[in-house]
Amino acid sequence: MRHPFETLTPDVVLDALESVGLRGDGRLTALSSYENRVYQVQLEDGTAVVAKFYRPERWSDAQIQEEHDFAAELMAAEVPAVGPLKLLGETLHHFGGFAFSVSPRRGGRPPELDDGEVLEWIGRFLARIHTVGAKKPFTNRPRLDVQSFGVESMQWLLEHDKLPLDVQSRWTKVCQSAIDLVATHSVLTRAGGLDYSGVAVLRLHGDCHPGNILWTPADAAPAAGPGPHFVDLDDARTGPAVQDLWMLLSGDRSQRTRQLGALVDGYEQFRDFDRSELSLIEPLRTLRLIHYSAWLARRWDDPTFPVNFPWFGSSDYWQGQVQMLEEQMEAMQEEPLVV
């Protein structure tokens, strides 16, 4: 059975763009994206755009539109997020069985995360993203919580027999223990209403790792402006503010403390940061670890995944996951970072 993306040929991409009034000159470059398919397309007028074709059946049209609307709010507030263009009066379009959007091309390089000034700059813009995100809730996009990232991921892997028998029992035991430990943090346990117990939640970027930040140097085109530009709101969801900070941290504890301090220094120039959220960093990392394994397994019928993740699914892989979950359980019981 063919995967839907196998029907997304260059001709389909060009025809989709022409359906919204953009004529490509035939030159397409596939950009790095596993979840969706993203192309830089040269147009006949000499400009270029980025066309994003959403993975079928992942998000509803209403959920995608909320992503677009959030991006539009950010840009209206002069936050440097790259959102879709409005073409024929809409940002979300359909062609050949695919939902797609078209965005302006933005160049940039990865941010220098060992530079305190860069981190402080990123922190300022994250605060501005969250100021917009706190103005109203998502109504269609999901929350980041134990159930969706932890429990459902674990259940899916077991129900679909994705673990080798020689490691299944050990992984199941440590994964359940890790989820139980995460669940002691009430903010990550689904609660009634629009908030979680104890910590405020808001609309987030949701996947704010270094690859989703483009750094534009000061001598760049004036239209782009210098500094960070945030891309790919595909994983935008509701959760605690610290979710958009912790993926920018790396290294040993002292290095992460310095990095976090710079981020929070910048953040608090525009918005207060609740220090109690620092205790959520390791639980959030644990949930992402479990969710990532389930994400790879759920996508294995997409031909690009076996090619790019050939190490996934082996006994060695799952034994490595057991070790990482055990390390995460230790980390969750340590004192949180302090800034």
C-alpha cells in the first residue's frame, strides 16, 4: 500500500501552487521535515516561497487554522514568527488530497546557544510569544500532558507490538514507573477547565528546539531584521511556559544553569517567569522521550523514516531507551535548576 506522500510529486506541488495563483519555474528544493513535506519553490517572477504540505489525518483543518491564526497574531504583534501567506483570502488550501500552506522564504543560521547575549535575545522574544499566547486559549489544538504524551504513547507501542520480546518487559516496567513519577506533577495531569492545577498554561510554540529558530545577522536585509526568527508552529499546543525554554538547554548542570539564566534574564524583560515551573523540566523531557519513540513507530510506514532512522526498533535501541528512562527517573528526583 502506497503512503499518501508518495503521490506528492513535483508536478502536484507546482499544480497546487498554481491553484492559488503562484507559478513556479520548475525548481523545487525539499527542505528538512519528517512530519510534513516542505519545499522551497522558485517562482517565475524571480522570488521564492516555502510550500508546506501537511501529513494527512494528523491535524484537522480547524487545528491547522488555529496554528495559522496564532502565527498571524504573533506577526501582528511584531514578533518575528514566520507564518503563512494569505492567498485568495485564505491561509489554508487543499489540492490533490493534501492540505497545504505557503509562507515567505526566510534565511538564517542556527543560533549560537553558547552565547549569553543570543540566549537573552531569544528569551525576550519567547516572552513576547507567550504574552500573545496568554491572551486567549486554543479551542481545537491539544494540550501537553501525561495522558497524550506518556500514557497514550506507551499504550500504542505495546498494543502494536513495537518492542522486541527480549526488552519489552523491562521497558514496560521502567516506562510505567517514569510516567507515574511524571504524574506527581499536577501541572502535567489533565484537569478541568482551561488551566492546570498550580501553574498557568498558555498557547505555546510547543517545539522550540534550535532547529526551529533561524538567526538573522545584523547585516541581513532590513525586511527580515536581525536576531531570532521562529519557524514551524506545527506543534503549537497548550502547556506551561517552560516547555518553550528547556529544549534550548544542553550540557552539564552548570552549563544548563547558565543558559537558563540568560534565557530567563531576557524573558523577564517582557514577562514574569514562574520559577516553580523549573521543576517541570525533567518531567517534560521524560514525556518527550516516550513520545518520540511512539512518533517514530507510528510513522514507520512513511518511506522516509526507515531511510533516515535505520537504528530505530532494534533491541539495542530499546535497551538504550530503558537506560535513558532510568536516568530520567533519577533526574526527576534531583533538585531542579535554580536561576
